[in-house]
Amino acid sequence: MDTVFCNVTAVTMDDQMHVLPGAFVGVRGGRIAYIGRHMPSEPVKEAIDGTGMVLMPGLINAHTHLPMAPLRGWSEDKPLQPWLESVWEIEARMDERTVRNATLLGIMEALRFGTTSVSEMYDHIGAIAEAVAQSGIKANIARGTTMFQGDEFDFRTFPGCVELREAVEQWHDYDDGRIRIEASIHGEYTSTYQLWEALATYAAEEGLGMHVHLSETKKEHEESLERNGLTPAQVLDCHRVWDVRASAAHCVWLDEEDMGMLSRRGVSAVHCPVSNLKLGSGIAPVVRMRAEGMNVALGTDSVASNNNLDLFEEIKLAALLAKVQTGKPDALPAAEVLKMATRGGAIAQGREDECGQIALGMDADLILLDFTKTHLIPCHDVISQLVYAASGHDVVLTMVRGRILYRDGQFPTIDELAVLQELAGYTIPTLFDPKDDESTPTEG
Amino acid sequence: MDTVFCNVTAVTMDDQMHVLPGAFVGVRGGRIAYIGRHMPSEPVKEAIDGTGMVLMPGLINAHTHLPMAPLRGWSEDKPLQPWLESVWEIEARMDERTVRNATLLGIMEALRFGTTSVSEMYDHIGAIAEAVAQSGIKANIARGTTMFQGDEFDFRTFPGCVELREAVEQWHDYDDGRIRIEASIHGEYTSTYQLWEALATYAAEEGLGMHVHLSETKKEHEESLERNGLTPAQVLDCHRVWDVRASAAHCVWLDEEDMGMLSRRGVSAVHCPVSNLKLGSGIAPVVRMRAEGMNVALGTDSVASNNNLDLFEEIKLAALLAKVQTGKPDALPAAEVLKMATRGGAIAQGREDECGQIALGMDADLILLDFTKTHLIPCHDVISQLVYAASGHDVVLTMVRGRILYRDGQFPTIDELAVLQELAGYTIPTLFDPKDDESTPTEG
């Protein structure tokens, strides 16, 4: 046995939502190989004391843009249009090297807060894949593609499609599927049917997933109704975008018909509550989507609209918003939200047989949380504690496929200082910009 | 000089919201005695390196019930009535000793997350005051009093009023005002006009503040309209409850007339966004209350409806909810929310000349945050970082009146282990209750 977590409280996230106190969970060859009440009888390379700790499946961040890490706090409290313009100002300056380092910065943050797998959507995805490969984290990486009315389109030469095909050749199923490349239509409002059909066809031929921003804002949703006589979900359906496993990020403005159709088509919604509030987009109808049978996962979106990658914030906020939205405190119980952040994400990523639970044979994608701090005492209910009282800051160890990628402030696979130094030369100003110093106070 | 924070980025929270990089902030006799660009020339007992750190005024939690710490996670995802009943089940078992220790547990959590002053409302307030006195934190402590139709009422003998008068004699203005005792009507719906008038008169005579739960739920608000033909705010106004400095917790359902009247009467609203979402109460009209001229502070409420005392969560959520509620991303900018959590709280507590800013002569109620972690890099804007990306977990030091009460996981004034052992015998089950273990998994 490579590693055993000893005397830990294991939250399995299986169908019965077992919470096992005093458990021993063993890892062999990157997979969960033992769950019991005693040390396994075979030799153990590393025993990790889990006394006072909770072990659970790693969280899955099903919608993010990691390379936007340098944009954290860059442009705040602004309406969408000026916000986008100031974001584009920075993005225009980002090259492959910046994207690779920015992705590593984002991965460190994700790992530190207990995320073991991400669904990424951006460009320069070769550079993103390099960072993911190095770090050891799991990722579905989608090449978010836009195409505007009047753009010449030929799938063989259109830049976003060329980049996607190259990434599929080089990176799809890398490291036994740790990396998966996906197709991505950035959004209905930022592309045309030629792109939708070409990507839908290509994804179906290559067995790729699809990742789309869907009905994030009321404006986007209503303009599609005006332009197409159909909602964004419906018009994309007509062009066979949902023929493959697909994730639809946001889904704030879906109507009942959309929900029924997306449910039948097996599309996962990715709820990004912090981002949707921060940009004033609205509150997604999570309880209704689930009632229609849709799988709902959770995502942070980028740090430009969040401003961190702590998915525990999404977990708590998803639970809270459902209560106030429906007026029913039991509309979305704690256990269900925790499932959205683990198994729901695994389903969205097409990884439900691989991770999202502590079960024999699953990948050892695990996180350990320190439950001995004052804010987690007493502990009447481990699940409620994880959802309402804990934070990503309580994570002390993050493991993907049996490899420890974060432990007590350290990232064994990433040179943190080198990443920060690389980024300093590109887009990051000094930690505290002198422009903040508007005047000099007097002395006493 | 007793203590100097050296080379720190100081967020002053003064009217100009200065952010001072490379600052030196000195403390003498419990007060801020120096703000400059160099070490002060007089001898310094302790120099604290603030490189990569942010120093700001301590947060003020303007509505909480610290002794409810043992109820964290006790009763989850339930409608109000069964929730209240299960809470009362525990509360009936709490005596003075439990309250004192539970308050110490709550104070540790508050300090750990950067709170330097709390507005408390509960009973057994003598025991609460003992815990506050020992710990060094600042507190306004209100004796939340209920009185139901049919109860015999005589101010001289009514138990809640007796307890209040005893606490005023023993504890009001203790330690040069570090503790202040306040009168408190628990709520319009849990008392009658005899109590309102008696407490309003007593508070005015003794120069005490007043702390009330106000229009938290739609039911409470509408039943007052039915019963009195007046909103809770209006009926309490008729009985002179707002004659003294007063805090009104929640204010979710205030109407425009309430806001105008409470503004003219100088009543502070205390916004508790997490608790209001968790109990499905609604979203308080913060932007409208501020537009009417009301001071708005922030509170966590108790851990039974939160479930932690990290006021940074309220800061972020208050900013986010205002955006989605108004549809305007700039409706409540980051700096304004940070003011609510500091100066707004100081105003609510009647302490605006004493704390809430880094300024010469103010009490040294200060917190230090570590800004060198991946989730706080880069830092384009310190204020936005504090509001949207930081967490109470980033606090590494909490000081009240120049005394360090929390530093790097340690509480110099509180014996953490003794508190936990005391509570174990009362209401806290073992950390992980064996009842959670419903079955035994198999081994692999």
C-alpha cells in the first residue's frame, strides 16, 4: 500500500452518504484500494494520521478560466461592458508563456482549496495543458471559440479550430485520461451556426465533450429569442451541439422548456453563484433544474469575477441561495450541494466512474481537512460542517491519483517562487502599487 | 512605543480610504500613537514585520449570539418552527458555566477571523461579561428580553430586567468602556408594550444603548401590521424604543417609511446576509437603507444560522447581494462594504470616536492579514482583495487596545483546551458522533 489515511473521518459521497469515523483509507497505484477499521495487513509506505481530520473526495470545479489569475481584482464594481473592455486590455498582452505560468498560479490556488479536477475554458490551450501536465491536477480543457458575423469560416483554417485540433492530437487522453481536450463554443451570442455545426460534428467524430456559456445574462437570453425565435439552448440544440456530453455554464435564465430539453439531452448545468452575483447576472434556478432531472455541478468561473478559486464558497452560497430563492430552508439540503461539488462535477466531466466518491477502485483524488479548529467545534454533523462552516482554507492536503500535490502550504510539483517571478515580468504590478498612496499621513 | 507594525500596507478606513504601502504604525498605551514612513525615533518594545501584510482596523460584528457556539450544525435545513424547537431543546440545558465557556469558544473564533468588537444579545449576560472581560475583546452586551401576552410584568421583579440591572451595576463601562451593557427587546413579536416602555425608560435614564431584532421575516412584519396597524419599527417608535442609540438587526422587510423614520431617529441597521439566506428570511434592502441615510453595519448572527463567525463572508456576500438585488454592479462598491464592517459597526456600537479607523488617538484595535498567499496574488487593489478574495483565515494577528489576543493559531488570554473540556461535559457530543456510522464498508 502506498499511502494510508489512519483514524480519519471519511465522507464517502456514495449513494448512502456514509460518514465513517475512525476509518483507514488505503491508496495503491493511484487508486483507493482499502477502506476499513484497522491498518491494512500489507506493508504501508506512508501512514498519514487523520485524527481530528475529515477525508473526502476532492472537489471538482466544473467551470473556470485559470489563466485569468493575473486579472484578480483588476477591474471591480463595473457594469459588464467597461468590465469586459478592461479585461480584454490585459488579455491582449498575454502570450503562451504568461498563460502557462498564470495557469500554474491558478492550479496552486485550486489545489490549496481542495480542488482535484477542473473544467477549463480559454485559449492557448497547449500552454494550459503543459501546466496541467506538470502539476498533476486533473483537467478537461476546452478551447473556448468565438466567431463573429462576417468572419470567414473554414474549419480547417479557422484559428480556434486549428488550435483545438492540435491540442486533441497532442494532449487528448494524456496520462491515461488525466487531461481531456474538449470542444467549446464560447457562447451563442459570440458565434454563428457555421462554427456550431463544425464543432458539433468534430466533437462527435472525436468523442470529445462540449463546454458552452449558456444563458448567463438576461440580455444574452432575450437577444437570442429576438434573433432566432429560440432560446440559446434551443438554437444550439437545432445545430446538434448537445449531441455529445456537454457542460452548460451559468444557465441563469433557462426557461422550463430549456430545462426539460437539456435534461433529456443529458447536458450538465454548471452553477457559478459567486460570479453570477458579482456581475449582477442573477441567480440560477438550481432547484428547478434538478427537479427537471438535470445534473448540476459547481464552478468558480475566473478570479476576475469571483475573486478566488475556493469552491467551498460556491458550496455554501449554492445552499443559501436555494433557500431564499424558494423560501424553503430544505429546498437543497447540505448533502445534495456537496454531491454537486463532487459527483455532479464528475458527471459533467464524464469522470463519474473514476472520481467523486471514496470507493474501492476509484482514483485516489482526495482531500484532508483539519476539523480541530474552533470554528469547526463542536461537530454535530460532518456534512453540515463542510457546507456551512468550513472553507478551502481548512484543507491541509490535496491528492490526485495518489500523488500529494498540496500539503501544509507546499506544492511539491510546482516551483511557486519561479511562477511568481515569471508573472512579475508580464502582467502583475508590484504587490502594492504605489498609485494607491495618494497622500502622506502625519505622525503623532 | 509598545508595538510597531513595520513596512506594512495600512488600510486606514478614514474618509479618504487611504491605502499606505510601506507604512509604520506604532501603538502606545493601547492607542495608535504613530503613523509614518519610518521607524519612530523613540524606543520600541516589539517590532512586528509587516512585509507582504495588510494592517486594517479590526472588524466589528454588530449582531451575534456567542453563547450559541455549541449549537453549530445542531439543526440544519429546517423551516423556522422545527428549527427553533430543536434550538430551545439545547438552550434549556445551558447554565451560567456553559454560557461562559461557550462565549469563550465564540470569542476565540471571532478573534481568529479578525473581529475586535462584538454586539452580543443573549441571556446569562453576567457570564458573558466574565468571558469578555477575561478575553480582552470589546463588547456591547445586550440582555435579549422576551415577555409574552399574559406574563405578569413588574420592571423591578421581571427576571430579564433584574438580570439587566445587575449587569449594568456590575459590568457597564467595565475596563474604561471595553464592556458596555445594553437593553434589548428581543423582538416586537416576542414582547408587549409594557416591556418596551419600561426598557426604553430605563435605557434613557441609564444612558444605555438598545438592541432589537427588527422585521427579520415577512411573517413578523405582516403580523405586526395586522395586530397593530403599524410595522414593527413604527410601533416600537410609538413606545419610544428609538429614543436612545439603537441597533436594529436584520431589517429585511422594512418599508420606505420605516427607513426614513429609522434614519431620522439615528437607528443603525445590522445586515446579517448569511443568516437571512440560511433561514430563508430574504435579502435586506441595504442600498435603499443607505440611500435613506441609515447607518448599516454587518453581523454574523449566531453559528446556529451561519455557521461560523467569519465576518469576511458577510462582507463579500453583502457586496454581491447588492449587485444582484439592484442589477447594478456598482450599487455598493467594495470600499463601502468594508466601511460597513468597521466604521459602520463602530457607529452602531457608539464607539465611532474610539475605533473603526487607523488614526492617531484611536484604540489600537487592529488586524494583520498575510497577503503573500497564491489566492491574494496579484494585488491590483487592496480594498477589492479584502472584500472579494480574502477570508478571515488570512488573519494572522488580532489586537484589541494594543493587546495581542490572537496570533498564528494561539490565544494568549484563553486556555483553549480547558474551554473545550468544560464544554464536552455539557452540550458537545464527541467530535464525531458514532450515530453517523450507519454501516461498515468492505475492504479491498
